[in-house]
Amino acid sequence: MARTSDTADRLTQVLRPVRAGNGFEEALEQILQVVRLGLVPGGERLPAERELADRMGISRVTLREVLKVLQEQGLVESRRGRYGGTFVLPRPRTADEAELRRRIAAVDLEDTLRFREVLEVGAAELCAGRGLTEEGARRLRAALAATHDAPLDAYRRQDTLLHLTLAELAGSPSLTARYAAVRASVNELLDCIPLLVRNLEHSQRQHTAVVEAILAGDADGARAAMREHCDGTAALLRGFLS
């Protein structure tokens, strides 16, 4: 049951009622974010159609159209039977050169990195300045611990969940939605570069500094620690991709 609850918590960070008029497009965008952010890992099942439709305020007919598109794109597959449902397909561990070029060309690197920094630094400062509830602090500590405990092949997913949790705890649904979108673009870029153990160790120290500053109510410290962390990621991506 805990696993189901954890999945529901993660999806709350991205899935929300869509606006009238663009139900299909907005629902597709949101489920794409769920897949691209790794909120439901490859090989695992998306929530039931009824739950997804209810969360986004769309009909099950519209949802099925969305899932059909994702299946045609090779992102999910439908399985029948008692243990059936819609399953996220694992992404290839490496991409060929043509795929890497396509991903890089599809993202404005500098714009993405600057927007990410604005959102991340602002979220860290807000969390520290306004303070967290006991439950919020528990969630942030748990998300940080999950990054420390993650095996190498699951690290980026847990890293994403930590940052999404921090964005959500800032208390602005608009910020959370925009951060989820920009983080999906950042993940597309991170998938193009290797995992470097030394960099991950450095990132972990920075994550800890950010969380400790937030829990201490140190807005200036949280802002500075997050800016340093964003600068490190930006330098790595520029070095490999520019």
C-alpha cells in the first residue's frame, strides 16, 4: 500500500484538472511529463484509467485517445488480463548519435537552464522563508534520503523527485507546473550525457546543503546553495552539449 500511496503523491505534483477547450492536448502534456520525469518508472503500470481521468477532469474516451498516442510513440504499452493495464516502456539506456542531435536541437539550452535556475532558486527561498509543515519537512527529508540510497541507474529519477517535491512545497501550483515542464526538458538533456560519480557525489552534498538551509529557515542560505547547485548542472551540460 505504501508504494501505491507514494505513486499517488508523485503524480499529484504533475497531474491536475485541465482547462476546458484543450482537454486532449493538456492531458497529453501532463502524462508525457509523468513518463519523461520518470514518476512512473519503466516497466511499471500507470494508474487505472478512472483515476487518471478523475485527476485531470477528462472523460475516459479522451484519456484513451491520449494513451493511444503514447502507445503509437512507443512510450507505453497496453496489456490485457487480470494484471493488465497501461505500462510505461523502459527508455533505451543510450541513444544513437542522430537521436542525441535531435534531443539537443529540440531544446534551447541557455533558456532552459536560466528558467530552471529562476524557478529552483525561488522555490528554495520560498520554502525556507515561509517554513514547512511537519509533514512537508518529513517529505523533503524522505526525498533527500531516497537520492542517497538510490542505485546509479535510478539516481536521476530520485533526483527529479527531490526537486519536484521542493517545488511543490513552495506552495505555488503555477510554479510547480512550470517546474515540471522545464525539468522534463532538463532530463532530456541529462539523458544525453554520462553519469559521473564524482559529479553525483558533489550534487548530493549540494542537495543536503539546500535541504538543511530550508529546514533551518535560512532563506539566504537556501537560495545560495540552490544557485550553486544549478550552476554546477549548467556547467556540466554546457561542457558536453554546447
